[in-house]
Amino acid sequence: MSKTSLLMKKVSVALTGGIVVTSLAGCGSSQTADRPDKPQNDDCRDWEFDDDEGVWVCDDSTSSHYHSYYHGGFFYPSKRSLHGSSSYKSYKTSSKFAGHSSSSKGGFGKGSFGGFGG
């Protein structure tokens, strides 16, 4: 093997390794670092993060706020009421928004919008 082809092989291996490391660095770390702190609220003791809405949802079946969205210190009983909040609208368009952008809802494998559950 010539010196040139050996050098090219080493460069190729180094570049491929760098791409793999860079790709893996992004896995698992997206969104969790930017999420708002989990609420410390006695009205709900079990929380799940809704990645699409970028807010916490009460998952405590014994709570009167079960399946309510929590944002800015308030519970919202539905997505519609959450989306109607001026505070949430501001948050959703800000750089602090911890959810997925609405453009991520379409694309390959997502099916069509609307219909049952859509």
C-alpha cells in the first residue's frame, strides 16, 4: 500500500469516527436539558413531559388535575385551553420552548392529518 493510500485510509477512519461520535452526542440529550423544571405541586404527584407541547402533564390518576397540562404555575384541563393561554402562546414562540416544532409533526411515516385521533 502506498503512503498516499495509507494516509487517505487513516483520514477516512478519523472522519468516520468523528461523525459517529458527533451523531451519538446528540442522542438522548435533546430536549431534556431544555425542559422546564418538573413542577413541585401537591395537587399532582406524578408528571410526564409532553414533548409536542413542551409542558408537563399530570399523570396522577388520584388527582383532580389528571391529564391536565401545567404551564406557568397553572393547570389547563385541555390542549385547547392551554393553546388559548397568552402565556403559553408567548412561550411556544420563544427560544425557551422545550417541545418539538410544529413542522416535526409531518413527514415520512406520519400519515395524514385529521380523522380519528389526528
